Amino acid sequence: MSKFVITSGNRLEGEITIYGAKNVAIKLIVASMLTNEKVIIRNLPKIGDVTNAINVIKVLGARVKWLNERTISIDNTNIHRFSVTENLSKRSRAALLIIGPLLNRFGKAIYSVPVAEQSVDLEERYGGKIRTVMGGDQIGGRSIDRHIEAYEALGAEVVYKKGQFIFTSNSLKGGRYHFPISSHMGTENAIIGAVLAEGQTILSNAAEEPEVDDLINFLNSMGADIHRDNEDIRKIIINGVKELGGTDYSVMGDPNQAVTYLSAALVTKGFLTVKGINSSHINAFLAKVDKIGGHYEVEMGNIKVWMNEEDDFQPITYFETSIAPGFKTDWLAPFLIVLCRAHGTSMVQDTIWASRFGYIKELNKMGAKIKVMTATEANVSYKCDDTWFVGNAENVVDIEGPINFVGAEVEGLDVRAGAAMVIAGLVAEGKTVVNNVEHTLRGYEDFDGNLRKLGLDVTLED
């Protein structure tokens, strides 16, 4: 198992170019199966999740060729299977997106439930709430109810049997689906299913994330007819087309990576210029930079963030993670390290996931004073979109600062948590070792190398 070894003492200084967004790249790779014409996808990040998504479509028969280190060409003329293995489903959330393309090709698609999640008797519960994990980070259950309901609205029949969801349809038809709770990936899956369905599909309370818009732009470049309603940005209208063509498309820059590096700059009281992303995609984060006493400028498409040596970190009394255009749940772990440096107490409620704070015990090993509690204990209104958890979850953290971190040996429990441990190590007294970094490597390209280029002492060791 690999590990990051971090020694503190340096400020982060310099500039970095952010490449393609992980949460777009994996969707475009699978959505390419909607056509047999050549699809070229550029600006891919060199990370494990992209490899996993490529493996998903290759198992189904796609031919993938690397044209350069960030560009692939996809030929889907030999797609011949309508299912992937349970192992691939576990490794990649992209496996759930095969449904639309395979229904359109074969009238059948099978999604295999990761074995560890089959302890729930889904056959008994089918017809009620369907709960399982889609793969990727271990941050609690990821409900697929909304994915299934959206496909049923398009005319698909869904049966669960022996660890598999079996989708069938002679021909998908346009329909209407209202997301009871806005779902990022559920929206994307429904769009992929509807693009070749006969007639018009209307999705209401759909996700607003820029990553969803990048998928829409990709599909429209292939000949789809998809747009958001002029009066309601959360209403997406898909006019089904008979076929899609090829495309040559570049993935948008990754807001999650940008926020991680910018958080590291703040923690070390450094200076960072970020290139390659749209600043509007991280407006909610930049607003928090201002609140904690940091500084930022947006100039000619570049984002500059810094913290002066004499500046004191200010606490934020209370805020919530939320769906776009709010402060994303993926940004919270690295930003918590910034809040740990603040002179006072901050409180955050994650309204997206009910059980994403498993990493707090690791931060507390490094001297953090963070308490995980329920909304009732925190005396705030309980909010949570995570339908996996029913009740008053422990989704609120109370952060007491300022903290002088101390080096320790900790575990990187998911993509963002592992990055957060590294950031804490940048200002910790002594050496920090972050184990189980495979999660982080799935989401960050050359994380240690980039930090070294920015003047920090971080190495990846076996």
C-alpha cells in the first residue's frame, strides 16, 4: 500500500494548471457509447477513475486508443455485451451509466450490485426504497432510487434478481420525471437515457452543477437536442433524436482539484495562481475565502488566492454544503483544514451526505478539535439530501481553532479526505504519514509532484 509522507515548514507558492474534471470525464467516456461514430475526448486527467471508466466500456467491446497523454479516441462499433462485472461496478460509478446506451443498443442492460452491499434484502424491499452503493468513495450509502425511477419514467422495466438490476425496454419513450431531491449523477443518467428516446423528456428539479452542463454540451456536439428552460434553470428539456454522431470534445477543468490546491495555499499562508478552470464554477468557495480573511483576484481567466503572513484566519459561525451553486460537499474536507487554523469556532452541516465525516477521527489524531454531532445537538435545523439515512444523522461538525497540528500516521478514507490529511500535514509539527492513498490517487493527478513543484515537501512512497 502506498503512502504520502509530508514534512511541514514551507509556504505554497507558484501556479498550477488544472486539467479535466474527473466527474465529467468518466461520464463522457460512457456516454460515447450512444454512437458508433468516432469520439475524441481531450483534456483528460491522468487518474485512476478515468482508467476505471475506460475499462468499463472496453469490457463491453469498445476500442480505446490514446492519441496523447490527455486525449483518447473511442470506437464503439463492436459493443457486444449488456453488462459489466460486479468488480467493475464496485470500482467505478461510471458502471451505472451504461444503462441508457445499452438499452438503446440491445433493449437490455444489467447493473451488478457490489457484493458488500447485498446484505440488504433488495428483493423484499423492491417497490419501496432501493438502496445500494454505486462504487467509488466509501462515504456511506449512495441511493440509486432516482436513477431507477427516471428510467421507469422513460418506459423501462426494472427487476432485481440475485445481485443485479435488470433493465429492459423495447424502445425508450420520452417522459417526465421530477427529482424529489436534486441528484447530480441521477440527472446525468436520465439525460443519457433520454437523448435517443422517442419524443420529449422533461426533467424537473434537475441538478445545476456545471459538470452536468458539460455533459449536455458534449451530447449536443454529437447532435442531441438538450437545453435548460429559460425561466427555470433546474428544468432540463431533452428532445429525442434518432441518432448521434461523433465529436471532438475537451473536458472542462476540475473545480474540486482547484479548491484543494487553493485550500493548501491558504493553510500555508502562501500564494497560488490557478489556470484552466472557470472561476464562476467555484464562486461559493471564493466567497468563503473572503470570509476567513483570505484574498483572491480573478484576472484574464486565472484565479489568484493568497494569505498574508500577518493575516489572522477568521472563523465562519455556520454554513452548509449544498447542491450547485452552493458550497459543494467535495470541497469541505480540504477547507476544514483552513477552518482549523481560524481564531474561534466554526460549524458546518453537510446537507448532501449523512455519513461523510469518518475522516474526522483521523484529523483529531493530528491535534484537531473537531466534534461530529447531530443537528439537534448543534441546535440547528436538520437538512440532508441523503435518503440512505433516515433520521437525525451526525452530519454537523464543530471546529474549534486555532489548531497547531502535529504529525501523525493517518488513513486517507476517500478522495477528498486523503487530500485533506496531506494539507494538514503541510502545517503540522513533525512528519505526517497518510496511508491508504489509493483513494486520493483515483482523483488527483500527480498530487505529490504538483505540491513539490509548489515548494512543499510531499513524497509518495510504497
